[in-house]
Amino acid sequence: MLGIDDPQIWVVYILCVLSAIGCMIYGALNWNKGAEDEEVE
Amino acid sequence: MVLNTAILGITVLIYLMIVFYLGWLGYKRTKAIDDYMVAGRNIHPYILALSYGATFISTSAIVGFGGAAGALGMGLLWLALMNIVVGIFIAFVIFGSRTRKMGKNLQAVTFPELLGKRFNSRFIQGFSGILIGIFMPLYTGIVLIGGARFVETTLGINYDVALMILTIIVAAYVITGGLIAVMYTDALQGTLMFVGMAILLVFTYVRLGGVVEAHQALTNIAYLVPESLVKGGHMGWTAMPEFGSPIWWNLVSTLVLGVGIGVLAQPQLVVRFMTVKDDKALNRAVFVGGPFILMMTGVAFTVGALSNAYFFQKKDMISLAVAGGNTDLIIPEFINSAMPEMFVVLFMLVLLAAAMSTLSSQYHTMGTAIGHDFYRQYIKKGKISHTVDVTKIGIALTILASVVLAYVLPISIIAPATSIFFGLCAAAFLPMYIGAIFWKRMTKEGAIASMLVGTFSSLSWLAFVHAKEAAPLGISQALFGKATLLTGTWTVVDPILVATPLAMLTGIVVSLFTSPIAKEHLEKCFYKIR
């Protein structure tokens, strides 16, 4: 996979990219959530 | 290094002019204590994300750890994954939101103050402050030396002069502009770092003929790993080291867990959660922060490992041999040899920016720890009113201390400083910090006990057991005539795996046996925290 034999390495290579994309998805989905005026009392 | 000095000189000059402009902007916008200490609690999410990332990633994370990947291989990517998942996602989403709200509820302006006010203890604030004030200058010293060496080699300036120039420039904008200036300049530096590392990644893959081809080339030369590393468990640059071997322990316990988890309790990073207005800003910062860190450590570790394939094709040598055995030289050697000259100029600027962004935040944190937390709140019991003035003096003093340390201490003591500081923060602060924001039952006594046990067990492990620090420090040798008190695998187990759980356990047990904190105080702390 990806020219790497050890699954412990290619898995983490892919996970790094996915986690960064995950951060972007989380940020995009919550872009307008948690504004100061809508905080719970 | 042969570089077009005129181009480099002009580039650095333009960069410094923008830095000064941002520093001045910070000064103009600083009107009250909150502005100076926590950037007015109203910073833009983009600036927060880049400032957090640029502070997090110093020159040593790129050059030092990238070089380590050149020697150890792509297994370091587990650290990059930790940096993104723990350092960004968990830090912002799980810790950040509560930290921000509690900081606001308690009107805390520093990390030690947040802990001190949460547990109603000036001792916690003072002790945390002095701990940061003593150990952070060591960590700053190593960043400062790295930055000055860079200026020395690229601009051809004398090392002492380089050290002074770097110190004075950073000191000027940190002291006058406070955290606003620090974060604005961080954002500029972070942007430069992002662009530079992206170009580095693309160039490296292009040079090696593509992504899969590059990895395959690296896999194919696994037989070139030096005998000494093979004995330690090294199985090639695209493979994890042998499970349980010394290299595996070093990689997993010190690099991946020690640095990966230690980041949660770094005072200069925690304080940044208190610089934004609402959770919306934290959510938006995650959007920028994740890809940013991927571009920093992910790229540095991949490129560091791939440099072996490049040097093998060009010089029939592995990176470690090209760098003469010094892993710190792998990345610079690779950049100089593989990249076009214009990019070398840009990358030099990236490294300068990485050093300055980390330094500025360290100065600000040390100064507030000594001036505000230790002197004003603990020694003077909060009786003097000029927080900002005291902090400015604190910053000046700690800058002086780190410059003196950079000169006086031998490199063998300063070099492990980063891991000492990370380990200490993880043991002394992390259990108490988790308790502070998640566990209402944690008591003042529990927090104090956890902090003290964490501090002293971490320091003892470093001085007497963990060979990497114990041997150069020489304390164990002087007292007991042995380099380390324990032998075998213990000497490669990082203090974070011993001291942090110990401190956590102490905190829990002592808290359960002491009386809880008053309900009204908890209500104030946890106001609006679900």
C-alpha cells in the first residue's frame, strides 16, 4: 500500500491525512455553533 | 552555505518590517490588563489557530524531529497523528471550551491563575509560576540557540551578535505589545511556515518521482540501515521498530506519548484558549489547526525519512551518513542539496519564523508566570495593582535568564530541555488541569498533592532513571556512582508513563479523603459549563 509494506506505517500515513480532513469537517459543521449569545444558562 | 545574500537579506528585512508593524499594532490595541495578558479575550479564530500551531511547532520540531525521522523512519508519523488528534482536536474541542469559560468565570489571565483560582489556592498559582519560571528558560534557551545558529550560518553574522539581535527583536515586541503582538506575529509566521512546508512536500515527492514511487524507493533501501540501529530494533524507514526494542520504547514512550500528550498541559498553549470570545471561534480554529499541524509535523517526518531515498540516489549514502551522524543536520543538508535556491531562501525564513513564534510565546508565558503568578499573586498576595508593569519586568528578567543560560550551561544539559519541560508539565499540571475542568470533586489538597508528586517524581525519574537525561545531567553519577539507578528497559521508559499516572492517582486518592470545595465556589467556576 502506497509503496510501504508495514501496515503500521501506511495506516498511520492515511490516518494523519484523514484526521486533518476530520478537523476541517468538524470545523465546517460547527462553523456557526457556540456563539456567545446562544450559550446555555 | 552558498546563498544569494542580497536576496536573503532583503527578504529577511521585509519580514522583520512586517513583524515590527504587527508588534506596533499589538501595542496600539493594548489598553487593559486583559489585552496584555489574554489578548482582550477577542482574538480572531484564524489567528488563534495559527498562533497555537506556530507556538506548538518550533524550529526543533521541524529540524530536530524531522532529522529524527531521517534516522528512525516514518514511525514518527504516529506523533504527527497525536499532534493532530490530541494537540488540536481534543485540545480545542474537549479542553478548550471548558478552559475558555472557566477562565472567563474566574477572571483568570494565565494558566497558573486558572488553576489557582479554581482550587482557591495562591500556593498552586505561585508554585506553578515558579516551576514555569525555572524550567521554561531552559527550553527557551535551546530554541534561542537554534535560532541564533540559523542566523549565524545564513546571514554570516557572528553567533553572539546573532543571539543578541534575535533576543532584542523578539523582546521588543513581546514586552511592548503583550499577547496581542505575540499572536499577530505568530499568525504571520504560521502562514509562512504553512506555505514553506507545503512547497517542501511537493518538491520532495516530485524529486523522487511521485508519492508511491518515493515510498517504494525508501522501502527498497531498508538493507542500508546501519548495524548499530538494526541491533536497537530498527527495521527500515518505512517500518515500525521491533516491538519492545530500545528504539521502539524511545519512539513510542518519549516521542509519541511524551510529546504527543505533554502538549495538553503546556501553559503557553492553554492560555490561548482564553483569548477567544466564544466556542464558535474554537470550532473555526479546529478547521485551520488540523491541516496546519499535518503540514508541519506530518510533512517534516515524511520528508525527513524520504531524504534517505534522495541521498541514496544522488550520493549512494543514507541521510545519517551525509549529516555526519548529527540528525539535526539532515533537514538542512536535504534542503540545500535538493531544493532550488529560491526555496532555500524561503525555507530559511520559515525556520526563523518557527523559532521566533515559539520564543515570543515562551517569553510571554515565563514573564507572566514570574511577574504575575509568582511575584504579584503569591509573594505580594495580589496587593500590588500594576499587573502589566510587573509582568513586563518579569518578561525582561526571564529573557535575561534564558540568554545567560544559553551561554553558561553546556549543550548536553540544554539539549534535553524540551523533553524535561514537556515531561514536567504533563506530570505537574495535567492531572490537576483535568481535575480542574472535569472533576468537581477534586479538592485543593488533592490538587496540591498531585502537583507536588508529579513535579518531584518526574524530576527524580529524569535525574535518576531515564538514561537520556540522567546520563548527561550526571546527578545520579555524582550521588550514587551509577549513571542510572534502575537498569534495562526502565531506562528508556519516559517519565510521562510513570510520573503522570502517579500524580493522577495521588490527586484522586487525596481528593476523596479531603472535604470537597464549597458549592458556591464550584457554581461560580462551572457557570455556563455543561
